[in-house]
Amino acid sequence: MSNEKILIVDDDPDLRKALRLRLRANQYNTVHAVDGYSAIAAAYKEQPNLIILDLGLPAGDGFVVLDRLQRDDKLSNIPVIVLTARDPQGNEQRALRAGATAFFQKPADNAELMDVIRATLPKSPSESSLPS
Amino acid sequence: MSEAANHVLLIEDNPGDADLVRLRLVEAKPTFDVSCVNRLSDGLTSLQEKPPMLVLLDLNLPDSQGADTFRKVLEKAPGVPVVILSGQDDEALAVKALHQGAQDYLVKGSFTSAGLERVMRYAVERQALLRSLEMSRKQQLDFKNQFLSHVSHELRTPLTCIHQFVSILLDGLAGEVSMEQRDHLRTILKSAHQLGAMVRDLLEATRAESGKIRIEPRCASMMDLVQTAVAMLQAAAREKKVGLEIRGDAAIPFVHGDPDRILEVLINLIDNGIKFTPAGGSITLQVSLVPTDPEFVYVSVADTGCGIEPAAKSLIFERMYQHPNSVDSSRKGLGLGLFIAKQLIELHRGRIWVVSDLGHGSTFSFTLPLYSLPKLLLPVITQAGVLRDALVLVKVELKSGSIPPRGNWKEVGPHCHELLQRCVFLDKDLVLPAMTASGSTETFFVVASTDMARAPIMTTRIREQLEKLPELKANCDLSVSVRAVSLPHTAADRSLEERVAEVAKRVTEMTRIALGESKLATN
């Protein structure tokens, strides 16, 4: 059982709920934020292990959030997976350059998304000490 | 009204004709502000400094004659209406100018002031109409493209929601689901996938039309791509009870193309084949070389489906063509697939076409340029028509420690290629295009004009450069290996072309061995 905390940033309540159900079923804890401003606040307060970030957000879009995270020493090492309805052309390279670890266009393949989440999360000490 | 509204530029070298036109102008409307010049060069300067409402232009001037005169005026001021002043004997020339965009012409000495005024007024009005038509056409096109891109984006959010909640139910995350319910949920999910594919095609077609599709060609294994596409669609074919197989016995060379885009085309063609082939039929993919067209590889996808009406053959690559009686009971797509495939192949400078026997099946074929090493090598490994003495092949390998690779792996290849270009002398070393390699390795080769004794200088330089890769420092657990091997000498008694081809052959052999692609060797 892992106890990693994932911050979900999306302005659509239904999509937040779907992602929360999916992540909880995979034994992750979740917290959420609904706009760019509260995403930064939540990242400070919750210190999540990973952030899943939408790009089209009110009060500071995803790129603003990425920029703020990168510029803050306390937050810059939290991996960010971008999950957006926006077109990969133009946005994918930009997001990766701005510090995102991976880019998914909605609707994303769930199995693939979970694989990348697993690969991206820093291994917790208890997990890596177990024999594989 | 602005100053330009009354400003007429008269370009006429005959003083008598100029005076007469000026007189008629003043008679027609005393407020006309007429500038008169007698050389084209002065006229062009005046056009720039003080744009007129209209130009009255004599085609034969001291510094320019005939159609050329009009062309130069049009170039300088494309939006200004031009009325040609023609002599009795060169009316044909004036008519020609009309076809090129002049608004009207007048024969010198045979027009009244009222006639002149009317010709000028109509010319100005026609020009304004033309411009507003052009603008609204462009606005409409822009609007359409913006609209489609907006719509396809907005459709994605509800689509994602359907997709997510149905898969939550299907995966049993919200409690037990009965067999029947599961069936219904699968149908919903399948429809959501179809809808998603349509939304993607919509955006892609919009892009194709506005020329915004980008391709990133590299050295790609055509056979690998065909195998990948077949593996991806094997389940769908089996479900429909349609055979899906690859035929091809020759060693299939590499192509110079964007692997993602080529895969897109293959998937599209196979998918269509499955759709239009009844149960019991089959789809065969073939990759081959055609001796008469040695610079291209030929790929065909043949089905035993319903075939295409001869009349429809020229239409199927158009946007939104849909087969009138698809044998598939499921619904049609948007009819954009083949249109997009055609754009993608043409971007690669290939061709795509179809041969069909109504009732017996269709064969879609396309060509892609072969990756030609000798052509790339020739200017680099020869100097003044002589092959360089010593050549070395350097292999650079970037390996990710985790599978799938962490971090922005997609960036690693292009970045690495860019850095390698900076480590070499572009006139005597060649960084080969990236090879498609396994999912967690990127391999590059450099053919360098140096000998083994001096090769370490280069490998050290490459290593130092690559250690600056941002991905290496960040979250990619990458390892870099750089190794050089000497390229054997070729027989000196042969022609330069033969020797370059020989070097290319050896490089190819060595890179294949290095990539572990023994399956590509001739069998």
C-alpha cells in the first residue's frame, strides 16, 4: 500500500471526481485544486508527491502554474504530469520545456497514465528497500 | 475624405498626351489633384511617397516598355486601381494588361472628360469590391479553421468525462457489474473512442488544409512500422474474422520519414480495409522495392472487400468522401482519413493511389523516399573528387535506466542530434539521421573523417557535450556511451561512386549490427 499524495488540478468537477476515483483505486491519496492560484497554494500546503495539471485553468493557466512551481525551491522538484484537452502540437513541447515530466491529451489512456504516474513518482524508502 | 481620394497619378512620357489627359481630368472634376511623371522610376517613387486613388498608365515609357511596365506598378502598389492609356495601335497590349489585373483602358485621344470620369470611378469601385471580397474570403477561412479547432477542443472535455466514468464502471471501481451491463458499457466506450478519433481527425484535417502539419523525418525501419501497425489492429481484424498478414521477402531498407506519421497512414489504411472487408476476407500488407523507381519504397495494403466504383476513385482522397454503402453496420467516420493520409504522404514527397476491382477488393499503395546513405555521404567523405584516407564510425548511445523512460524522453533524440552537430566539422563529418530504436534507447552514428589515433579527441568532445544535456541532469536516468570503430579501406582501383557506395554499405552493415537488427539482414 503506498501513501503517495497526488494533487489534481482541474477546473471541471466531474473530471476531478473521475480522476480521484481512479487514483484512489490505485491506492493513492488525492487532494485537489480548481484554479491556478489555489494550485500553488495547495502545492505549498500539501507538499504532494506528484501534480496532475490541466492547462486551461481560471486564475492563471497551467503554464503560469508550471512557471511558479519551477521558480520555487520548495516546489520545483515535485514532478508534474500535464493532462489537458489542448492540442499537443504547440503545447506538448512548451509544457515539457516549462518543466513538466509528461504530457497527456484528454481523454488519456488510463493504463498508460497509471504507468507513467508509477514511473514518475519518486520511490519511497520503504518501497525501494523491498526485494523486487 | 483623405488627400488620396482626389490624387491621380499620371505616368505618361508624351507631353502632348499628358496635357490632353490633364485637361480632360480638370474638366471632369476640378478638384482632381494630378501628379504627372514621364518615367516609370519616378512613377514608382511617387506611388510609394504619395499613394494615389488611381493610376493612369502609359505602357511605353523611356525606362520600361509593354506588359513589364504594368507588372512593376502592380508589384509596387497592388491595391491601387490602374487604368491603361493605350495608343490606337497597341490596344492588344492594354487588353493583355486587363488580364493581369488592370481595371480598364482608354484609347488616347478618343475619350471625353465624362467618359474618363466614369471609367475612373468604376475602376476605383471595382478595385474596392475586389479587395473586400478577398478580405471576407480570408476572414471566412480563418474563422472556419478557428472554429474547428475550438470545437474539437471543447468537445474533448465532455468526451473525457464519458470515457472516464464508463471505464470506472467497467473496471468495477464503483461496484459489481453484470455481464449484460458490461456489454452495454463496452458499446458506450467504443462509441466514445470513435468520437475521439473524429475529433482528432477534424483538427488534423484543418491543419492539413492550412498547411500546419509538421513532419520530423528520420531514418525509420519500414518493416518495423508495418509490424507495429499490424500488431495494433490484429485484435480488431480477428473480431471481424478478417485475416491480416504481412508479405515481403526482400531485405527492406530504411525510409526517410516521420515514424509517427507513417504509422498513422498505415493504421488508417488497415482500419479502412477491415471496415470494408466482409468476414472471411483478408488484408495483406506488402513492402517492396521497384527497380524502375529506385529511390522509393512501395507499400501496399490490399483487401478483399467490396471495392470502389471507378467514378469514386478520384474522390476518395478528397475531404469528407464517404463510402455510400459501407458493409460495416457500424457508423461511418467523418471521411477525413484518406484526405489526411494523402497530405501526410505528400509531405514526405511520396505518392498515394488506389487500384480497385469492384466487388473483389481494393489495393491502396503509397511510396516513401528511401533513406540513401551514399547520397548523404558523398559530399562529406570526398574532397576534390577523391575519397578521404581515413574514416571512423562513432556510435553514440543514450540509454534510459527505467522503462518506460522517465522525464521528457521525446526531447532527448532531437536535443542529442543538435548537440552532435556542434561536435563535428560539417564539411568532413556526418551525423546520420536518428535511427528508430527501442523505446528506452536512442542511438546515433557519426561518420567522421579522422583516423583511430585521433578518434578519442572526437569521442571525448562528444561525451563532454552530451553531459550538458538538460535531460541528463534532470529526471532522466540516462547513461551515455560513445565508441569509435575504424571503417575499412575500399579498393582504390574503382570509381569514386563505387567506393562511396562501398563505404555506405559498410556503414549500413555496421550500424545494423550495432543496433542488433539482424532481422533486417537479407534472408
